[in-house]
Amino acid sequence: MTHDLDASRQRLMKAFLDMRPALLAYVRTRVAADIDPDDVVQDIATRLMSGEDKDLAGIENFAAYMFTVAGNVLKDRYRHGAVRARKAHVPIYDLTLSDNMPSPEDRVEARMRLQRLNRQIEALPEDMRESFILYKVKGKTLHETAEAQGVPVYKVRKNLERALARLSRKVWSD
């Protein structure tokens, strides 16, 4: 009996070596990119050679047997991975959810700053206020702003510098 088993194992090993490229191709098409197909084929060989209780002499088609074993090895790896993934599960109530929305306090503070900004813009001298509104609020270019005000571009620049300095002191200094 052991002689038949040894002869059957030798036939199985020879069939495995002949079928290894086909098994490798089979495995490559069925595993994720982060899994080494050679490792899976090694697991298939181990499973094939360790089956002492198998009636290897009764196997007529070694190729079909090997692909069946290959499918079972892949299923076992998938199940093992699923169990590991389940253990890595983090319940949602343990997570800290971040909310990108500003807090009610931040919204109130922003509204108050906007009101301060509007008051300070209204308090600017007329030429500074007009330069600021045309350039910063309405999106005009320096040349368009200068043309609309009937002043040279350097005057618009100077108005904007002074307006921004004044507004930053009065609105954003706290």
C-alpha cells in the first residue's frame, strides 16, 4: 500500500510540475494585486502533497484534481481574509466624525465681523471706499478702477493700500 502511495505521490508531483505554469496563470486571474500568486501555488503544492488520507491511486485526472485543490485553496484564503477584515472592523460609534461646518459660535463671530467690515467700509473716505468697492468687491482691474474714478493708477493703488491697512486694523486686529 505504501508503495502505491509513493508512486501516486510521484505521479502527482510530476503532474504538478507540468501543470505549475497553468496553475500560476489560473491563480493570477483570481487574486488581488497585493497577493503573490507564487505563494498561492506553493500552498496548492503543500495541500496536494500533504493529503495522506487521499486515495491518490484512485485519481484518474490529476489536472482536474489540482484545479479543484487550487479553487479550495483560493476559497480558504478568501475566507481567512474575510475573517481578518471582520476583526479589523471599527464600529461607527467609536469613530470621531468630523463636521466641516462651522460651529454656531464661529457663524455668529463671522456674521459680527462682516457687520464690522461693512461699517468700516462705510466709514472710509469716499475715494478710498470707491476704489476698494470697485476693485475688491466688483472685481475691476486697477486700470478700470482708475478710469471709473478719473484718477491715475498710482492713486488707486495708494487708496487700496490705505483702505486695506485701515480695515485690517479695525476689523481683524482682535
